[in-house]
Amino acid sequence: MNDEEKKPMYHGKGIEAGNLVVPAAAVFADDDLSSEVSSFLSGIFNHNSDKYDAAIDAAYNSQGIGSSATHHIVDGSHTIPGSYHAASGVTDADSAFTAARESFEHLMRDFTTESGINPLFTVNPDTLEKTKNFLEGSAGVSRSWVNDMLTMNAFEAAGAAVAAAGAVYGFKKQDYHFTGRLVGSGSWASIVGGNPLLSAVVAITAAKAWRDANSGQKEELSKGIVRGGILTGIATTVAAAVGGPAIVGIAAGVYAAHVAATKMDGKKCNDIVTRTLKRTASAGAMTALKLTTSTLRGVLKRI
């Protein structure tokens, strides 16, 4: 092995691009933003109005299988074969193409909703409840998170697509530090956000990167994974703790991660946000000091 093969591929441009990994992961891991985007999209696209929609939703609307949050998982009519079967039974005159088109349109409309769809398989309602009870009792896992991990929607697909594009970039540049940060950030985001598509992208990326990397590159990959996971953990934790609109929490989380990353690099934060916060804090401290001094003077005069 020559010196070039031993040297980790640590590209400057890749590191700069890596600075975008944590903000992207924080955005797509935010439940509030996911809910807002999904509500907006479903308000535009998710309008069921014809006999095919009624047939696909019959198990829930007429038979009461599942709930508003779970019937896409348990009713058997929201998988690819299940929706086709429901749509094909509407009239004898319909062709297979008509049934396929109508079922596809229905699934795509449901794909824009917050609850999303599971196009591959259906879970028995009793099995789903037992699984939720077990995970909630043994590990404190929320019931809604289990629903989320069993479905996918448009917002989650966008997050997975961004991660996939990043993976292509990392492999093309052979930048294993960047790829590691992508894996670390994506792993945390997929767990927090309950995103099965992102989980799949991260797993494939990690497996390919580890297989292709030499020993030095594996070291860079490992460092990147740890760093990406820590920084995204900071970003999502701060974002969840900050109240108000989703964008405010995300901005606070991203800034906290930026400060942590800068400190990890052994540098001082000198960006415009930090300078503004310092000036604001200084001004506030001076105002408080003047108010305290004035109050003490008034008290002393009365003594």
C-alpha cells in the first residue's frame, strides 16, 4: 500500500459541505416541522372523493379497523397490493390499468399526510398493540413513534433523498469524514424523527463506506460518525426544548450545534450571530448594573 492509499481522503470542500449535514438532519428530524409541512401538503392533495377512494377506505370508515393514526398500517387496504385489490372490486367493467391508476393516486394522496403509508406490508391490529405495549413498558418508547417507524410520508422521503444525495457526493469525493458525519447525523435524525426511509439510506451508506474504506479512511469515517451524532443530538435536543414556531427551535438547535462544533475544533465563535448575542448580553448586563446601582443609591439616601 503506497502513501496515497494510507492517507485519509480529507477534502477541504467536503468538510465545508459537511457543515450542512447537521442543519439538514435537524430540519428533517423535527416533528413540529414535519407536522406543519404534512398538514400543508395534505390540505392541498389529500382529497378523497370518488368510489375508488371509498372502497380503499372502507375497512376503516365502514368496518372501524384501526384509527386515524393507524388504519394505514392495519386495515390491509393501504399497501400496493391491498389498495389495488380494493380498487379492482369496485366495478366489473374496470380494467386492471384503471384499478392500478386509482389505487396509486389514492396512496400518493395519503403519502402527503402526517400518518403516511406503509406500501409494503400490513400489521395485524393485535400485534401492533402488543408491540406498542411491550416497547412502551420495557423501553419507554412512545406509541406514536412505533406508528411513525412503520410508515413513510413525503416529508420523510425528502429527508431520505437529501441524505442519499449527500452519500453520492461523499462517495464521489471519497471524503470519509463527510460520509461519517452524514451517517452519524442521519442515524440520530432517523431515530428521533421515526424515519424508516432515512434509516435505510444511512444503513446502506454506512455498509458501503465501511466496505470500501482502507484503515485510515475507516478512522476518518468513525470520527465523522461520532461527531455527526453528537452535534445532531445537540441540535435536536435544543430544538425540542425551545418553544414557539418550529423554525425558531430549529434555528436555536442549529446554532447550538455550530457553537459545539467550533469548540470541538478548538476555535472561538466569531460569527455575526455570536457577536450580536455578546453585544446584547453586554448591553443587558450594563442596564442591570445601572438599575441596581441606582436602586442602592436610593436606599442609602433613605437610611
